[in-house]
Amino acid sequence: MTVVLGYVDRPEAVAALDQALAVVRRTGERLVVVSARRPAPAGGRPPPASVTGLAAVEERLTRESVPHAVQRPDRGRQPVDELREAVLANRARLLVIGMRGGAVLGRLLRGTTAQALVLDAPCDVLVVKAQPS
């Protein structure tokens, strides 16, 4: 089976990466890292992707001999759709995502990407909050 990690270059995603690594080390599963960004607003430019951060993740996974794949979809779709598709395509049993500070439950109730994934993902979802700095 597979674990899918939603990754953006932010502290909460690094915390999610650490948790995803703990899971795949324990289970021997493959880790699929999906780095999807929000599409550009009409007439605007998309937010810049951090290739450096993702390259560091890929280097870490290789160095630690973790079976993995890295996906950088750029089809103009919402991250929630890209993550759902990755879960289905890889028959993942777990999706790991990070969540920015604040009360995790409160943010889930306010209509975030995390809420959509928790409610609609076809597998279990682990939501990880970044540790305070």
C-alpha cells in the first residue's frame, strides 16, 4: 500500500513529512509526495513553487532509502483535487497533510482544503499541526 503526503514548503508540511516518514518506516510502505499549488486567479500569476524545498525532501527520502515518488501536478486544478486523484491513483491507505497554526478543529470547521480532504478522501487522513517555533 501507499501513503500520500500533501507537501508545500511551509513548517506544517515539514511536520507532516516527519509523521509520514514515521508511518512508512514502521509499515514499509511507499511514500508519494504531491506538491500541488492553487491555480492562479483570473488574469493573475500563480504563487511561486518552491523547487528548492521539494528537492530537499526528495534528497532526504533518497538518503534515508525510503521508497518514494514525487509528483508536481501543474494542471490548474485545486490542490484538494490533485490530492484526491493521487490517493485514488496510488490506492493509498493514508493521506498526510499539514495544517497551519491555530486550533486544528476550528480550522477544519471553517471550510479549508483540509476539511474537504478529511470529509471526502477515500482513505484515512492524518492532519498534522506544525510545532510552535
